[in-house]
Amino acid sequence: MPEYLAPGVYVEETSFRAPSIEGVGTSTAAFVGPTLTGPVAGTKMGEVPELLTSFGDFASIYGSYNNLALNPNASDPKNTNYVALSVKAFFDNGGSRLYVSRVFTGGTKKDPNDAAKTVPDTGLASSGAASDDHVTVTARYPGSGMNGASVTVTLVVAKTQNVSSLPPGTTLAQLDDGGKDGKGNPLVKATLYSNGAGGSFVTADNKTTLDPGKLPPALYVVSVAAAVPSASGGTSVFEGLGLDSNHPQYVGNVLGGNPPRRIDGLENQVAVAIGKNLGSSTAVFNDLFGAWTDPTWTDPKNAPSKTFALSGGNDGVEPSNTDYDTALNALDALEDVAIVAAPGSSAYASADAVVNTLILHVEKRRAYRVAILDTPPNQIGSQVQDVRSKIDSSYAALYTPWVVTPNPLSRPGLSLPDEVTVPPSGFMAGIYARNDTQHSVAKAPANEVVLGALRFERNINFAEQGNLNPLGINCLRFFPGRGYRVWGARTASSNSEFKYINVRRYLVYLEHSIDNGTQWAVFENNGPLLWARVKESVEEFLYNELAGGNLLGTTPAEAYFVRCDRSTMTQNDLDNGRLICLIGVALLKPAEFVIFRIGQKTADARS
């Protein structure tokens, strides 16, 4: 309570209405599964996945559509890059916000010190075995996509350095390795001063300007070009990197194992390791370009360079449920995720376990998510029913069959199939997002066109769907003249109250919105004033939902009720600090069966 100690006029601000509740987003999705490259869930860089808003974002971090090598048989369908194809399907069908949590299951390899033993295989492509005495280059993340990549380190001539952007007095190197200036004088420290014409090097002790063609190794910078065609389809160039550990752009930091900027760790697909025995910039210089002999070149075309070729990377083995569990746990910190899927997991041996892990994940308290499940590929009706019989959750929806799409890897002259079969979950996640944006989360995500489909793996007719639909199996069907559509909106649940996926998703939306929008009430005095404010907040939010056509009824009394008073709380609740608000809503169900009853009448029949 404010204090009034001196006479005067006091003007204060106050609010005459309860804090409003804003509806949360419902279209953000998360995929878990193997990719060509990128941070692995459970590692430092993979602890929290990055938000992606386009397939280009995905490709720059996780690689392209290229097939994986999980199985020695290159033609095995399990090697298909299902996650990448599903990401494309998601964005093509209207999705706009996506997280990817990468799964990698490492295999084993022979112990280089004992051929009779095996050791874990990191899956990292490299230029050779790590060495304390040399500079080595490795792929930053495991994967076969980095095999064949090349990394070229080129020395940059001093007069071509872009030094004018550095502040005057910037320390570039601590020359403790016997470095000398252009006159042969020992250097203690080199400091850069701008001279208005691109900058010039002087020493901190005697202010002597250094000869740009005869700089000590510590003051040279390098350009690193990393060509990774199988992962990102291009070459990344990193310029102005110093060889001295005191340089602000030291190559061992910028391209090291733990770069200072997260964006470097995500998009830079290679890591440069400086051997710990290379204790000076001269030693690094010598290892890269040969013994330093006070170079005098001035033409950049003559500058020395060294190229590292990467090989030995692999995609591990077929993913295990344990790794899927780790990848899903990485999503716990992301409160905006509303849809979760594991595209392609139904094709693996661990399919049943992954389904259970997905369901456990979305049914966690306050998870506020639903899971989209795929049936395995090439399933007939009886097999699909067997898959459904093992599931019972109102937080999951099961879809069949798989979708045939154009193969993005197919090119004229290449012996690659023109089509590829993709699990439906990626398409459905995009359709969920499109439905929420164009209509509302309260509307069933069904009777929607599946964009990008050439056809479905098999055609499901009316009679077969009559068997599958009552079991909670959602079908993708082709209708002549109407295209390829989603023809089902049921959950994989035996609970009749949550038969439809839009009912479950809308309740999740209401719960999450009210949860977020009433956090202000925590630790407030638990009395009638607080109860009235909470009641007002919730009623205004629900009235807005009614006005938007998301609740059943024509008046607030028909559509919802909110009670927050002594009728909902006992004295024991109050003594233990519990505020209990009872909310009831009349939800809309989809018109799954549209029935017209038609009868005959005579010409003179009366109404």
C-alpha cells in the first residue's frame, strides 16, 4: 500500500479489469528422427533444437534429401531420408514453424589399438586421426553426408586483410614465440592502428610500422573454404581467421569444437582442431604451410594453402527407441510445440516402442501436445487394425496409408526412381497447421487436400474405411474430381468423450491458454477479490471463443460456465493455498455423418 507522508495531490494508475487471456499457438510442430547431419539430441548443441521456418533452414543445419546409410544395402527403403522428406511435406502443406530433434544411434568399429576389440563409432568424418602435434579437420556432426567434403585453408597476404573495420588499438596477437618485426626487432605485442587507408600494423613497444609482406606468423590471417556438397550443396567461406590464440577471430575458436556463437556451431559443418602441442602461431603456421621463412609474396594467387579431405563418416545404425526417447526429452523445454511426430519410425524394428514413447511424451502433465502416428509402410487393412489394437490414447491420431510423392533427388540421366513413398505424419502436421490458420483448432483437420501427393501407397475404398474408421484409424483417400484428401479425424482412443482429434486439440488449447493467462494469480491473496478477477478473465476468454464460433450454443449460458467461489473450494483448500476454478465448455463435434432423410409425399399432402 502506498504511503502518503506529505500533503499534496497523488495521481496513481489502476486497472478496473482483470488481465486478459491470450490464446496460445497450436500449429508449431516438432519432428524426431535421423538426418544427414546436424546436432544430435542429448549433446551440447542438441540440447534445445532450433526453430525452422523453411526447408532452407532445415537444409543449412540438418542436410539435404540425400539417402542415409543405416543399412549396408543401399536400396533398402529404410535408408530413405524420411525426416527431410517429411519436413518438405510439412512446409508444402501449410506449416510454418518446426523444430527437429535429431536421432543418431552410433555403431561400433575395430579398436585401432587392439583389432580383437571394438570401440564406439562416433560417425564423424575426418581428415585423419586426431593428433596433438598437427592440425586436423573433422565434421562437426556425425553422418555420411560429410564424406567427400574438402576444407581448404589459404594464407591471406597482409595488404589484402580487411583490418580497417577493427578499432584502433586492437590487440591481434601476443607474440611470445620469438616473432620479429620487419626490421628484425623482437616483438612483445602487436597492435593495430587505423591509418585511414585500410589500416597498418605497428608494435606496441616501439610503434614501428610493420612491412605487410614480412609479418610474423601470428599476424597473418587465413581464409577457410569448406566445400560440403553432400550436406548443404555449396561452399562456406570463413575469412579473416587468425592463427594466434589471442586473435579475436582465432581459427581454433571460430571453427573449433565449441564456437563462441551458436549460429557458427549450427551452420558450420566442419571443426578445426589445433593440436595441443602446437603452442605457438609459428607452430600452427608451419604445420599448415611448411616452415616459416619470412615470406615476401605480395600476390594473393601465390599464397600457400592446404586442403583436408574428409572421409570415414557414417549415419550409425537403425535408430533405437532409447535415442528417440532422448530426442523427445530435448523438446521438453519448448513450450510452443503443439504437434509431435517421428516420421519414418514406423518402418524400423523399434516401431512399437517408439509409438509408446511418443504417447508417453504427449501425455505428460502440462505437455499440451498431441502425437501424429504413422502405420508401417505396405500395410493391408488387417495389419493396420493390428497396429491400432496396441494403442489407446486420446492424445494421438493414427493415419494410413503412406503418400507417394516426386523424388526430389531424381535427375535426368541418374538411375534414381522418380517417386518416393513418404509417411503421412509430415503431411498431416502441415495440414493441422493449415487448418488452424485458415479455420480454427476447433475444426477437425479433415476433408483437406494433401498437397504434393502423386497418389497414395494403396487406395482405400468406402467399404474398407467402414471397417477402419470406427476403430479410430484415419484414412487418406482419393476422390475423382476432388483429389487426394484426409478422410478421418479420430483419435486412437477408446474414450467416447475424446473420439475426435479436434476435440482433444481444442481442449489442450483451452487448458494451455488458461494456464499461461492466469499465472499472474499465483501468490495473490486467495480471497473473493482474486476469485472474481480470475472468473472475469476466464469468462472474457471463453466469450471470445464463443464469438469466434468455436463453442456450441448461442448464448454464454449455453456455451460455458465458470465458477470460482466458496462452492468450488473448501476451507481445507484455502488453508493449503489452493484456488480452484470450475470451468465447463460445450464443444463442437465434426459432422462426420451427414444424413438426409427423404420420403415421398402426395401432391395434395398438407404440412
